[in-house]
Amino acid sequence: MNEYDEKWEAQINALLDSELGQDDAELLKAEASDDRELARAIIEAYQLQKAMGKIRVERAPASLRKKLQAIPRQHRATTAPIFLQPRWVMAAAVVPLVLVMASLMQPDTPSAEEVEQARYELALAFAYLDRAGKRAGNEIEVTVGHTMSDAITGTVIRNIKSQYESPEEKEV
């Protein structure tokens, strides 16, 4: 249903319920004289209202009425006091938990002895890293330096020898 239909439906319902003012009712009737669809909608709504008025309403049996009326009383009887309802119990449990977590998350200030011990351990770690770095540097220099010098000198010596060898000596 589009916005146009919803507007007319609201006005038709107000007309049938006698809630539409005299001027608005006259305007709606004038619109219906020019708009066949609107006129048909008014007639159908009026016929539906008339048909609904003819439907006989039967009272529910007394036993059903008593059961239905007892439902709110039973609900009030089974409803726990507000402080025992699950949402309030959970809220009450969360408050101490939040307080404990807040106290545990407070940063502790280290003592002067702890600060001094941490400085000593840090200096010791840096000294160890410095010594390990020097040893690793020396080992790399020895290994790579020797390998590089062998590679270079070996290649140069082979090239020099190959220039002075005869072709027959190369094949042997």
C-alpha cells in the first residue's frame, strides 16, 4: 500500500467512526465523486463495518473467564521481590567484582631497592649482549673474511695459471 492509499484509509476509517470533521467529510466525499477507486474503497469499508456489526458476540464460558482473570494474580504471586530478580542479582554481583578489579589494576609503586635491582639486572644484560655481539662479530669476520680471501685469491691464481698453460695441459 502506498502513501496515497494510507492517507485515504486513515480518512475513511475516521469517517466510518464519526471522527472526521464536517468539512473534512465533505472534502472526502467530493474527492470520491472524482476518484472511482476512492469511492469503491469507501463503499467496501462501509460494507465491512456493517458486516462486522452483524456478527454476534458470544460471552466466554464462566470457567474460561475465571482462568483468564486469575492469570495476573498468579503472575504477581510468582514474581520475586525486585531485589531477587535475576537482573538485580547480577547487578549486585558485578559491583564487588568491579571494585576488586579496579583495586587489582592500580599500579604498584616499586620500592627503591626494587628499582636498584632492576637497574643492576639491566646493566648485566647489556654487558652480556655486548660481549656476545663482539664474539659473534669476530667469528663472522674470521669465517667470512677467510672464505672471501680464499675465493678471491683462488680464482685469481687459477686465471693466472691458465694463461701460461698450453692447451694440451688444460685438457689433462
